[in-house]
Amino acid sequence: MIPPVTLTPDTMAQLEEKAGKIRAHRRKMAEASEKWLREKLEDESLTEKTREVYRLRLLPDMKEGLALLESKEYQGALRAFEKALDDPDVTPVSKHLIYDYMLQAAAKLQNKMLFANLFKQQAMLQRDNDLGVLGLDKSGDAYAYAEYMNDHLVAANDEATFNKIVERDMKNIGATSADREACVADVKQRIREFEGYFDDRKN
């Protein structure tokens, strides 16, 4: 049997000194890393998209969120990403990228309405800002689709919304009451397709 180690005052002092050196080294490395990242932000030889990726890595809450996402702590990741959205260094492009990670977390949590809301917020960025660096045209199409998804997810548990979609579809195609059953079936199918998106992301 190995005897327990007795920590003398001298031994404790040595351990504390070593721990202090480790902390100092970590601070030095973190400072060097931040300096390197900020230099990359000013490097005009890099593409704007690459510089935005470096910008994200500077956000403390973004770093925390990514670590939590990797650890499958999705609620914590969402809270960290939410804080990252308010960081003074964030840009519309950075926000769009942050929402990508938030959507991943929401899908893993199977929180369909949260996902739909986040998707709308992200789509609003594309509607209102120049995100050409991400290969996205300034357009309201994504926002319109996000609202379309949201309506169908709500309709899954809300009869009034479901009927509203059916009536809208019937009006758009000039359907009669005889066509209502087919329209109802189409809406149910679209709802299943939207909900199936989350089933594919359970694990």
C-alpha cells in the first residue's frame, strides 16, 4: 500500500509557485493568441469571410458556446451564443455565422419553435444587410420561407392556424370546397416534412 503524501509548508509553497507559473503561461499564450487574431483581422490579403471567422474566435462568449456545443450542453451553448450576439466586435456577417451554431443547438434540443424563431432572426439579417461575403444575396426570400416554416410548425398544434393555411392555399390555386380534402392532405404533408427535419437531428 502506498503511504499518503504529507504536504509540508515547503511542498505547498512549491506547488503554488508551479501553479502560478502555469497560470502566467496560460495568460501569456492567451494574449499572444488574441494579438495574432487581431493581426489577422487587419490582414487585407485574407478574404473577408476568413477574417470574419477570425473575428468570431475573438469573442469570449463564442468560444464558450462552441465548447458547450461540443460537450452537448445545448442550453448553455445557446446562452453563450446569445451573449456573443451582443459583443461590440460582432458584425452582421458574424451574427449570421453565430445563428448557424444556435440553430444546431436548437435542432438538437428538438425545440422547433425556438429553431423557427432563430431562423427568422437569421433571415432578417440577410434581408437587411449585405452578406455577399457569405455568398448570400440581399433578399427577403429567406425571411419569407422562415415565416412559412413557422406557420406550419405552429399549425401542427393549432387548428386555427392550420385552417388558415388551408384557406390560403385554396385561394392561391383557385380551389373549390370539393378540393379542400386534397389541400388539407398537402398541408399535413408539409408539416410532416418540416417536423422530419428535427427527427433527423435527434442524435
